[in-house]
Amino acid sequence: MTVAPHKYSGLSRKYQVEKMFDNISPSYDFLNHLLSFNIDKIWRKKAIARLSRFQPVTILDIATGTADFAIAASRLKPGKIIGVDLSDNMLSIGKKKVKRRGLSELITLRKGDSENIQYKDNSFDAVTVGFGLRNFDKLEKGLSEIYRVLNPGGALVVLEFSQPENFFFRKLYLFYLTMLLPKLGHIISRNRGAYLYFPESVLKFPYGNEFIIILEKVGFEKCEYFVQTMGIATIYICRKPNITA
């Protein structure tokens, strides 16, 4: 994947993504909800509902951003949730949201590289990723790290943008994604590069069966996916094999 041109384009992709999210952090939540017509909140609830059957005690939220997925996961009443992200500014906003909701004892947010997770093997019952995988520099490496830190039998739940299959809805969606959204994002955030990058990252990310193949290649099993809102987003759920079974 490449990153759309912006003022950090001469630097590494990982650093570009970090600084891009640092820059758009003040308007990130507002734009996310506005540009998705608040449907993203419904998608998160559905993803967490899928996770509930595993009854995880320890959860790692990868690319946590402003902690929306970590906060949604708190409904499961686990013992501990840790969110990691590269962007200091996004984490700062996330920490304020966590504190306002009285969840500071449950949710801990830390700066960290999702492709080099700083936790031991077999450390978490579940890993969640909401709209973060498409920003990985090396997707399979990041997924292998997630696999490593999951306990045997642990679950991975991913919520990520995808592409509609219906011809007419796809045409409408692509017009919105590539033409309208970058202009709206630029007007509100004053960051043109970030909202050029957004549609590019969505269109390049593997989805549906293509992504399931990658998950299985890494070692996950019982992989399923659930299309949301005619294909705008997809929930993926899979497990690390229970080697003790």
C-alpha cells in the first residue's frame, strides 16, 4: 500500500500514518460519525456482540485510536482492556473519553506499534481491531503478532471497511468515497492528504474471502465474516487453535 501525498510523504509509511492521525485527531471522532451517518456505532455494537460468546477476561484493542472499540468492549465486563496505538494525539483524546465514562480502572491506553506488539506470547483472551488493519504496513506480520499474543482458543474480532458487491450501490458508494468524502474531510479537518488516503486504503484492503484466506494462512481457524450495510463494512471473527484440546 502507498499513502496519498501529504507533507510527510518523504518519510516511512508508518511514520506518515502516525503523524497523519496526530494531525486529524481533533476532528477524527466528529468526522467518523458524520461521514458514516453514525452507522459505525452500530457496527461496533454488532462486532462486540459477536465477541461476547467467548467471554474474554483480557482484551487487547489494536490500533485503538480514540478508544471507541475499547469502550464498546467494556460492555462485556472483562477484567482488563488494553488499547495500543501509534498516535499520541489520538490516545490523548481516547484517555479523556475513557475517564469521562468512568472506565479508567478497566481500560488502559498505551502507545505501541501494532506490528511489533510489546506483550508476551499467549497474553490475551481476545484481540479487537476496528478500522485499523488497512493502515498496517505489513498486514501478515501484524496478524502474526496478534496470533502470537492471543491465548490458545482466543478470538480475534476485526471490523473493517470493505466494498459493496451490488453494482448500483457500489457505484454510488465509490462516488461518495472517492469524490465527496475527501472534499468534506478536507473542509472540516483542513487535512487534504488524510482524506485522500482514506479511500485509497479502503480500496486496496482485501475483504471477504480474500481476507479470510490471509487469516487462515497466518494460522487462525473457524474464520467467518459478516457483511454490514450492503458491504460498506465487514465483521470478521476467528480463533487461535486451542492446542491443549
